[in-house]
Amino acid sequence: MNPPIHWPAEAIWEAVAPALPGFTVEVLPQLDSTNTELMRRARAGRLEPVLLVAEQQTAGRGRLGRDWFSDARVHHGSPDSLTFSLGLPLSPHDWSGLSLAVGVSVLQSLHPDLQLKWPNDVWLHERKLAGILIETASLGDVRYAVIGIGININERDAAGLATPPAWLREVLPGVDAAQALLRIAAPLVHAIQAFETHGFGPFQKLFNARDALGGLTVTLSDGLSGVAQGVDGTGALLVQTAQGVQKVTSSEVSVRPLRPPAYENL
Ligand code: BTN
């Protein structure tokens, strides 16, 4: 039997509630998915702001209909992965770039070596450390946003993963899931509120400073390829192609590493 995990629910509540009335923090030992649960609640009319943490997810979901596998093992009272969702009513003037702004906030809370692979995969040394899944539900005039984040905390193997993993202890030795959540939660709420008021504009420079794709040749799922040049003021990825600069807003981008010409025919 694992010892109980000490989640910093009260400290997070104290840092967030003054700016987000009605906010609560909830930790459950097991759920299918924190995103699925908050979307279920929203559809049932429950639109209160909440941070929902699952110590274990049995049916985690990723972007583009993929599964999200997180490590359910517990070492020294801390799960090997952190899985949580923040749900809150949100009414920005323009939604474009929200997921990028969330990525910027997560990076700033964790470590300067982390980068973002557009739109919002968190990378460490070209391996995926965390993923972000944002969903929304509309009820009458109110739109409820569910911002789900999964982070590898401890070393894990690559079985079942689409991209090779990185983990947070590589750059923050000894950090545990509870400490990572404490670092991320309040700044994330404040970043989302800044996004709601000001849109993506203030995040553009911050994203481009941590852009993992900048200057790399990328291929898009529609077959187009070119050199990634950061994002514009709406969060669209700019790709310099033979036909000029293309703006990518929704396709999945995969990176093709550049090789010096001399190696090309080897
Ligand atoms: C991705 O990279 O494809 C996004 C992964 C998002 C995973 C998190 S874990 C917490 C929340 N609940 C889910 O089912 N998914 C998100």
C-alpha cells in the first residue's frame, strides 16, 4: 500500500481564490480522465472553477484523438506523472493562441531549458516532457474551458508513446508531482486571466523565445514543408516555403531534422 500523497491544495487555493471566486481544488485517487470528468460536469451544468487532480488516470486523452498514457507508479509518496485539469468559465474576445499561452505559462513555472513544440507540446532536449489538451463546453452564453496537463515527473520508458519521453527530474532533481503542481497552478490561472483580457499578443514574444521549431525544416500533415519561423500575434505557426510564408493554424506539424548535404545520400 502506498503512503498518502501530500498535495498542496490549501496553498494553491490561497494563491488562486482571491482572483477566481468560487475556486476549489479537488484530488481524486483514480479517474478515467480529468478532462473527461470536467467536460461531463460542464455538460451537466456544473461550471464552477476547479483544479482537478487525478493520482491515476485510466483513460487519459491526448490531442488529435490520441491516448495519453501516464505512469501510475508511485515512488517515495509521489506519482511518476502529474495529471490534472483546470476548468473555468472563460470569455476572451479571441480564443486563438490559448493553448500556446498555457504552454508558455507551464514553461515559465518549471525550467529555462524547456521548449515548446508548436502548438503546445513541452519539450526537453527534443523529447516530450508534457502535453496539454484544451477542450471547451458551451452552456447557454457561458463557455467553460477545460485545460488538461500531463507531465512526466520521473524516468519512464518509451513503450506505448508516440514520441520519446523526457521527465522533469532530469532538470529538477528530486522534484515531485505535488511540488510541480504548486509551481504551475497559480501562475497558470493568472496567465489564463491575462489571456482573457489581452489575448495572445503579450505571449507571442515569450513563445518565440522558447520555440523548439524555430529555424528547423518542418513537414506539415498536408505534405507542405518549409522552415519554421515562430508564431504570429494569433499563435499561427509561420513556415517559409517555396511558395512564400504559410500560416499554419491547425494541422499537426512534424519535424524533419536538417542534415548537411554531404550526408544526404549515405
Ligand atoms: C497531448 O500531448 O496530446 C495532450 C496530453 C494531455 C494529457 C492531460 S493529462 C490530464 C488531462 N486529462 C486527460 O485525459 N488529458 C489531459
